[in-house]
Amino acid sequence: MSRKTAWFIACGMAALAAGPASTASMIYEITTDTYLDSASPTYNYGARNVDRVVINASSAARTLFKLPAEVWSYAPIQIVSAVVSFYVWSDNAQTYDVSLHPMLRDFAEGTGTGSATGDGATWNTYDGVNAWTTAGGDFDSGYSVLGVKGTLGVNPGEPNGRFYTWDITALLNDVTAWSELQSYGAMLRIDETVPPSGQRFNAYTSSDSTTYTAPYLPSLTITAIPEPGTLALLAMGLPVGAMLLRRRKQGILSC
């Protein structure tokens, strides 16, 4: 059994020992995001005010982002729900879905606004220099969460605007998906079946937007059970409790 798997099991046992607990919700801003565009495969968009997903007859675009660092302070067993949220002021996806996938390689956000800056991810590279294994970003197709389209007109003055949300709770309760999301981040990808005419796309508000403020900026909402106290861990009378206490003192992933 790997250390990671043992930790997942140990935290679960600790939570059971702690007994029923209330939950609390926290909203964390997503601050690292960019997109990749096959129409301009050497351009970086790390400082753009939008995060695009696109499919048409000649090109595609995909958004990359990192989950907030705060999420990794929770143990999977603590997380009741984890929901990623992006706002689009004019939804042009029509019947197409937008899916979230864990990444398989880290990437550099970069400082480009649609230029070949060389300091961030592009369609061809993950850092402006080194190539992806597959152009367009290396993502794990084995894990996929469909976006849920919220109510139109949620923001006054934008009748075609809405939130898209992705419930990643199940991913954070999977050892492999947790590790990929923590190490490399995530991708948003629209259905890439070429439409019969025109294009399907969304331009989500990015963390670099100067027009919008929260709650219309990218975010992650975590609803969680507070971590078990030291007495609860000691009361277990198991090596698991000692291991968790030791990891807590060392500043390693806590339960």
C-alpha cells in the first residue's frame, strides 16, 4: 500500500473517531489561469482578462488553471463538496458541454496577453520553451467532470451570462486524481466535435479581469468538516493516530 493510499485511509479512520461534526464553507479564488489557442500556437495568454474554450473547423482553445493552495490543507475525507466556478458573460456553447480534467504535466501561467512572450504555456509548449507530449496540453482523459450551466441573467445587465460549475468532490476522493490536480492543475475543454457551422465557445472571466470582481472571478467553494482534534486522534489508540499527529507536527498534509 502506498503512503498516499495509507494517508487517505488513516484520515478516514480519524474522522470516524472524531464523530459527527458540523460543516463550514469557504470560497477560495483561483488566481493561476491561462488558455491555449491552436490558432496561435506560440502565443501565451496568462495575463488576459478571459479564459477561452473554443471549437470550430480550424481551431480549438482550452483553459488551464491551478486549484487554490488552501484546498490541499484539507484531507479528502473532510471534504463534503468542492465546486469550481467560472462566469461567462455571454454563453455561446449552445448544446455543447464543457468538461474539467486533471492535468498530467505542470504548466507556467505566463504574462502574455496574446503574444509570443516565451514565458508561459502555449498550445505547443507548457512553459514557452518545452513541448507538451501532445500539443494542446497533456490532460487525463480518464477523469472527466461535466460543467453544470447555471441560470441565465444572474448578473444584472447581462441576460446571456451565467456561472458554469464543476463538482470535483469525487476527484478529490480519488488518490490518482487528487495527486494530478495538486501537482499539475486542471483543464477546461469544450466538446471538440466540429459543429456543422460557426463555432461553439465561451470566454470566461479570468483572474486577471479588471472589469469584474468576486463572485464573477474564478473560484473554488469547499464545504468541509473541521479536522479532528488531537484528543480524538489520541483516543483512537492506534498507530494511525500517532502517524497523523506526527504528520501534522511536520506540516505535512493534515486531516
